[in-house]
Amino acid sequence: MVWSEGVFRYEGFVFEPNTFAMFQIFFIPILLFVFAYFKKRTLVRIVVVAALVASVFTLIMSFSRGGFVSLAFLVIAFIVIERRNKAILLTGLSFVVLGIILAPPVYWERIGSILTFSSNMQQDFAIVSRLQTMGVALKLGMQHLFFGVGIENFLRSSVHYIPYTVVVHNAFLLLFAELGLPGLVTFSALIVYNLVLIGKLMSAPGDDEANLVGRILLVQNLAIVVNSMFIPVSYEMITWFAFLLPSLAYYAYLGESVGRKKSLLL
């Protein structure tokens, strides 16, 4: 419950509203791909549109500020990348209109706190705790640069610096604190590697479907990375599902054309 607004947050099947909002960030690009793929299947498109409406609505009902930022980024990225694809462009623009229509006024009050955090952060425990845990995560990472404090040990170590047990709401800082520099570098390298694969899909000659998949995955992966800046999803399965999709798509569309022995990065 958000006590300051007097509203209940929808947690979905994961029983955590911020993580559930991230699930919607994961699924919305996939639904958009299905919508674009089945051009002549009216019934399928109707079902997909209903699912998109449900995803946006449940994301709003989660009252997740990180989810809102990620959704806004996702919509803007789609509009920029798919500006020549009228179907997806119009669908992306409809998200903006749909969000304005579905969101209750109290939702915009909560989202507005993102812009006014400097004036109310002393009254907003979530903001204060997240800023302090970020500082602690940096300190722990620097103190245990090569091995970190160990997986799931951030809470145990952070109590020496802050008077409450709150995990750092940033996937990169959490990895840095718990696994040190090797963990952070590996996680970051995986993101870069996925972007390389996505770039190959987007530029695949004569394969419009692979190009579309590449653009969809680019938006999805970047939106997941943006969302991971606000919640501790380093070990969440949905994060790793998102990072797995580029490799699956690459082998599905381009695997045979490059040969098994050829390096993916060459």
C-alpha cells in the first residue's frame, strides 16, 4: 500500500509491484511484434490489443515509478525506431493516449514525485533509502573490489552503514557490491554482446522479419536495462529471459548463414 496516496499497489503473480511492472516491460515489445507479424489475422490482432491494454493497465496499477520511466522510454524508443512502420508507430502513440485515459489522478501525483524529489525526499522514505543504499553499494563494491560481499549478502553487510534493511534498487550496483568488479564487468559485457547480436539482426540483408525482431529486441533490452536502474533484478528470471532472447533470435534467423565455427563477434 502507498500510504501517502492511500492506494493499493497491484503486485500480480510475483507479489512485488515493481517487479511485476518490469514483467510488463518485457511482454509489451513481444506483443507488439505479434501485432506487426499477423497482419492479416484480425482476431489475433484483437486479442493482442486486449493484452496490450491489460499490460498497460496493470503496470499503471502497480504504481511503479521505475515502471513508468521504463514504459515512457519504451514508447519513445518505438516511435523513434519504428517511425517508418505505421502500424507500430500508431500503436506506440496509442499507448500515450491510453495511459492518460486509464491512469487515475492519484497515479500522476505519485509519478510527479519523480520530478519533485529534491523538495520532498526527506519525507519520502523510498527516495531517501534508495539514495543511501546506492552509496553503501558503491562503498561495499570498492572495499571488496574483486570478490564482492557474496550473493545475497548485501543486506547483511549494509546494516553496518545504514539503520534499516533495504536492498539497493539498482541491478548494476547490487552486482558490484555482491560480486565485485568481475560481476559488474560480466553483466555489462553481456549487454554489449546482446547489442552486437541485435545489430546483426537489424542489418540482416533481405530478411524483413529478422530486421523487425532486431528492432523489437533492441527496444526491449534497452527498456529492461533502464528498468534495472530502479529495482534489484540482477537475479530475476525475467531479466535473464530478456538477455537470452537475442541469442535465440540470432541462431533462429542467422545461425545457418554464418556457420557454426565462425565467431559471432567477427
